[in-house]
Amino acid sequence: MPSAQRSITINRPINDVFTYVSDGENAPKWRSDKIEIKHESGDGVGAIYRQTVPGPRGRRVKADYEITAFQSPKRMDFKAIAGPVRPTGSYVLTTPAEGKTKLTFSLDAKVGLAKRLLMMGRMVQKSMDAEMLSLDKLKKVLESQPGAGSSGSASKAPAASAAKTPSKSAPKPTSRRSPKAK
């Protein structure tokens, strides 16, 4: 059975991290810009997100999911409700020190005999391993937002607007200059 788990410490308060991660529409900013995701319905337990991810041979694969546990700001679990593989996963957050959050991300998938024979187990494991590596980008994104490293909690609005609003020093989208690659 393919599975993966990884923990990372982020220099942001637990409420900031939970709010950002639990909003699935933030996922393309830290998981992969190749995924598409849209909040379909509900809040907390029962919320549905419609998602497509890159699949074999470049085709798009549905990977919709539903929130199955929502205990702000400490835990969120989900299960895939569409797609050829339907993993379950969780984000568990703790506070190892003031202003820091330890995030543990887990994924598990049951792959039936037929899919194992088709070697899907290896592909699923590779995909899960890539999801674990995306935590590095999550850390970078969250720690680069205004207020990073400060103690206390921030509301959802500043985190969301900081991610969506370009800074005043950044070129406007209509500019002929292209931003420097980092």
C-alpha cells in the first residue's frame, strides 16, 4: 500500500499555517502550478474541492476530495472522491515553540491487485513522494508572507491578500519587464 509522511517546521503561528493549508484553493501556490482546484461546496467537515492533476501521458486526471475531519487549528483530514486512486490524508499541526508550527502531512492509498499488476503502485508512490517534497515550497511561501516570524495569530484575510496582491515594487502584469528568476 503506497503511503508517505513528512513533518516540517514553519516559522509562522499555527493559525496562519492551518488557515492557509485548509484553503484548498491555495494548493497551486505550493503543491504544483499544474494542478487546478476549486472549492465546490461546504465548509469544514463535508467541504468538497474539485481538483485535476497531471496524469499519465500528459492527460488531466480528476482528483476531487472531501474534508473528513476539521479541528482548527490542529488537524484536517481528507479523502479523494474521484480519480483512479483514492488516497486519504491528513495535516496535523502542533506548536513546538511560540510563533512556529510543526506540520505533519500523511498520505495513504489502497491500490487493488489489478492496479498493482499494472504497476500503478509505483506511480502512486512517486506522486505521494512529490507531494511530501512540496512542503518545502509551502514553508518558503508562508515564511515569505508579511508578518512571518511574528508571534500571535493572523486572520485569513491578510494571508490570502498577501498571496494574491503583488507588492508595490513588483512590476505590473502589463509591464514589459519580466521578474527576475530566483
